[in-house]
Amino acid sequence: MAVIILADNQELTQYGIEHLLNDVPDTKIMHTPDKTELIDKLKTYEQAIVIIDYTLFDFSDVNNLLIINERFPKAFWILISEDLTESFLKSVIYSSGNISIVFKDSPLKEIEEAISYALCSERYICQRVTEIMFSHKKKDEYIPSKLTPTEIEIVRSIAQGKTTKEIAAERFSSIHTINTHRKNIFRKLGVNTAHEAIKSVIRSGLIDTSEYYI
């Protein structure tokens, strides 16, 4: 029996992945909300398939992911996220051969193929990742836009340890609006996680280190 650990905190994504897995025979699906519980499950199910949203999970950076991946070499991973930077993709692909990558807006066929490949212990890289990896566009041709005052305030709130729900309530906005701002912030800074975003704005002087929640 294949054990699949679903590490995605978005209910809609969970529902969609579970629906796809309904057609896969002889599988056991488990959920995990955070890194600590994920590690505990991998200790028991070392050959599990982990389907995870890297950008929304509590990894501090790509090295954090790769360390856990190296610790459990028999596990197979499928990263499924909304957006990932070129530097992140290169780090993952060149460092590990058991991590597949697709995007949440990838064609359904690619997501199904990623799951099928993982069940056979083979890596799958979607078309969009391939295009990003083999793009000849120079890095210095892209200059990230500056953050807007609203985006700076949201990063400051994230640095103070506030959740998306708390930030939305303070700003009288919807969680969807805050998530959209969050995605734009990551894109402009060229990062994948909140931790990386905080480090970036601290280095640039946009927020003071005293505002960073530890």
C-alpha cells in the first residue's frame, strides 16, 4: 500500500488532490499541518509520497526542505505551489533526484502524471519548470518592482508574527486579498517563503530588525 502524506493547508487544494487520488488503488492518505508532524510521520512511513505546498508550509528556506529530504531518502516528494523562483528550482533539481515539481495552475494532466511518476519512484518536472530552467534570459534584465506602502505594512505584520487571518481583520480585508498581496510581495522580492521575504526587507532597510518576530 502506498502512503501519501498531504501537506497542504489550503482546503480547496486538499479536496482536489484527494479527488485525484480516489482513482489510485491501494493508497492511504494522511494529513499533516506542519513540519514537526511531517517529520514524525516520515519516521514511521519512510517510503511515503509527500505532496506539499512549499510556499505555504513552515519551511524557513530551501535548505530546510533539502535537509529533511536528505534525512528521509526513501520518501518521494511532489512540490505543488502557485509560484517558485528560478534559484529555488535550480537548488531543488540539482540537489535531489526524488522531488517532482508542478504548479497549482498546471494542466490537470501534468498533476496526474506527477502522482503516477511518484508511485513508480520517478521524478516528474512539469513543462513550465523546464521552460524556466532553460530560459536564457539574464537575471540582470529583471529588476523587481518596489513594494507599495500597503505591501510594506503587510510584510511588517508578517515579521511581527501575525497570521493572514489576523492581518486581514486588522485591515478590514478578506483573506483572499491578503494572500494576493503576499503572492505579489514574494514575486517582487524573488522569494518563496515569508521567512525569506522578511530577511530580504530587513537587508534592504524597509523594516527594522526589532520588528522581526523570533
